[in-house]
Amino acid sequence: MAFVKKALLLVPTLLMTSPLLFSCTQNDPNVSYLRVLNSEDYIAEGMTEAFEKKMLDEKGQRVKVIYETFDTMENMFNTLKTGKTKYDLVCASDYMVQKLVNLDLLEKMDYKYIPNYDTNASKFIRNRLKSITWGNNYNLDDYSMCYMWGTFGLLYNPNFYLFKERKIDAKEMIDKDMRTFDSLWDTRFQKTISVKDSMRDTYAVGLIHSNGEFFKDKSKTIEERQTVFNYGGEDDSNANEHINAVKNDLLKLRDNIFGFEVDSGKEDIVTEKIGIDTAWSGDAVKAINNAESEKNLMLYYSIPDEGSNLWFDCWTLQKNANKELAYQFLDFLSDSKNAIENIKAIGYTSSIASEDVFNYYNDIYAPTSSNSATTYPVSYFFGEGKELTIDTKYENRQIVAQFPKEEVTDSLMVMKDYGKNNDLILKMWEEVKHESLPTWAIVLFVVEIAIIITAITMVVVLRFRNKKQRKERKIKTA
């Protein structure tokens, strides 16, 4: 115990000296340093070391990657805003790139220095990034290089034990129930659902639900859908009304779910704590693979018919970055071999659409027999005429998470930054997350307090009586 106390006393000193320790790792004039900030668990193990080796072997240049991670985009944003720690490359989601550009924290990308990406990146990805515009004629392709992309949907186990007890048909779940976000409010699924403890993602689900008839209307253009999908943002003249509508729907959703989760959903559904989880596509792929290999459990993934969020995680070049080294690292990541390693490690879909990547997917989804073979079109991503030959067991499962069909991607929407209305959305989210105690809990709490007060009173009374009795005995014996 004494050792622990001494160690704790040293913590403030270590915290004060940590910047000095950090700087000491970067003072070798013969080494070029690259400072990288990325989400946790978002790169293949050994990738940065492989880059360092490549630079030494091929260019005779000693390079050290100072690689750090963050847990949430908002924490990363707060770190960058302070300016206390400088980075060369930061991986940020599409809406966060917009915030960073607005604060003049990013350099424009020059793709002639990233030839692997310029050659191998999917035209679908490049075109979608160019279409995401804001402010002073900014677009995402100018200020970021797409790393991974995906969707947000429903991960589910149609054979979950509670569904069987409630006589919910597994095939009906696959064919119908999980084709809509409305199912999250369906009392048949009560207390079997986890939703993301994420303001933006869960707000988007609530927004789709509160405008369900609009999103189910297939005649609506993508531009019209984008407008409604960004209700509540600073361009929305009726933001308060729309935010309140979403809040009321999310309060009802809160009463129907098992709980909120940040990152545990993909494990909880494998261990059958829950039967449905709102999930990012890459997490869905990991969970589906793990469930099948570890428990012979078949999980499925659905992008509801109303549409959902299409998101992009992108590398950004920070102001005053070591551009030469940063571009070489981005080009290294965009090499087909390295893109495949990252796909294997994290489960998400890379922006790289080379022939090698296409062949990789053809191999992992290959049919086990001619009877189980089917074709799956991916020409929108890999190029004209491209289709994968896959096993039918991957339908409605991994393949739709990795590559939604073109007609689905055409209806998917990108969520912009809320701008000056961020505080309004945050306030709404805090009200949704704040759950007052149920009546039984309040009664129990009052009873417990009463018992404690009674016990204390009894102790005081007994002590007073004992003291009085001792005093009386002393008087009698005197």
C-alpha cells in the first residue's frame, strides 16, 4: 500500500514531464518523423513499421511514425482545436472534415503525389466525395483522401431465443421486419435491441423514423432525401420543430430497447445478450464472421428500405504538415497489398478498387459448390462489367455490408455537420439519454432512507438510554 501511495504521488510529475519525454523521441536529426492520429483499432498490426522499413530499404531514409489513437471524433476535434499537439495526418469522418476545413486546419490534397490512390481509388468514392459540398465551394475530395467507407444498418439474429419464445418467424424477419427502421419501435422486439450511444447515428435513425412516409416514397430524388436527412442542421429553417419531433420518437425508442452501447454490440449479439443491434457495416462483418466461426450462429445485416447513412472515413493533411512524408504514407496505404491487409484486420471496406482487391473478395466469398453459386454485381465500385461469384450463404449478410447494391447506394445519404445547431442536437441527446428513476426505484430509495434513519435513531436512543442507566447505577452505588 505504501508503494502505491508513493506511485500515485509521482503521477503529477510524470504528467508534467510527459511532453519532454515525447519530444525526446523526435530530436534525432537523422530521422524523419511522421505524426499520425487515427481511430482505435483502425489499421493492420505492423503497418506503420512496414512503412518505416520500406522507406529505409527503398530510399535509404530513416523514418519513425509517431502513431496515436483517439476514441471519439469529438475528443479528436477538441485535441486539434487546442493546437498543443501537432500532427501531419489525421483520419476523420466526413462531417468532421467539414468542421476542420471551416477552422482552416487542413491543407488541400494534391493527388499527383498519391499515384496509388489516384489510380486505384474507386470512381464511385471519388465522385461521391466531390458531390459533398459546403461553405465556400468546398468539397470532400479536395480536402481528404478516403480510407474506409460504409453504411449504417441493422445487425440481427433471426433465431434469437426470445424471438422463438415470442413466435417471431425468422424468415419474416429477414424478408420484412428488418427492412425498416420502424421495427426498432415494434414492441414484439422489446428489450432485445441495442442502439448506438452515438448522438449523430441514433439521431439519424430517429430522423428517418419521424419522416418515415417521406423516406419510403421512392419517387423522391437524392437531393430531396439529402435535405430531409439533414433536418436539424444550420440550413434548416424549422430546426427546432424537427429536432423536437426526433426527440419524442427517441424517447419512445428508449423505452423499447435493451440499452445503448458504444462498441459492445458486436460482441453482445454474438453472445446472444441481444437479438438486434444498430451497427456500422464493418462491425457487422466482424460480428457475422465471428458468430459463424465461433458459435455456428448465422447473423444478418440489412440496410432498411427507407435508406440510411453513407459515411466516409478520410485521411486529412494538417496545416504545416510534413507533406512529402505524409503523401508517401498515404500512397503506401493505397497500395493494393496494404489495402487488403487493412480490410482483413478491421472488416471495413477500403476505397481501393484495384484488380487485386476485386480478386480478394472473389476468393473469400467463393462458392463451396456450383449449387450454391450466384453472381453479385459490383460494377459501380470496381468498374464496368465487374461481378463477384459468391456463395449464396453470404447474401443478406457480409456481402451487403461490404458492397450494397447500386440501387441501394443511390438512395443512401450523407449527414453533414450541424454547424451552429450542434448545441441544439446535443441538448436533445442529453434529454434522451437522461432517464428518470422509475416509481418502484423511487419508493425503494425512500424506504431504504427511512430504514437508515430509523436505525440511526435507534442507535442514538439506545446509547442515550445506556448512558442514563450507567449514570443511575453510579448514583445508587455511591
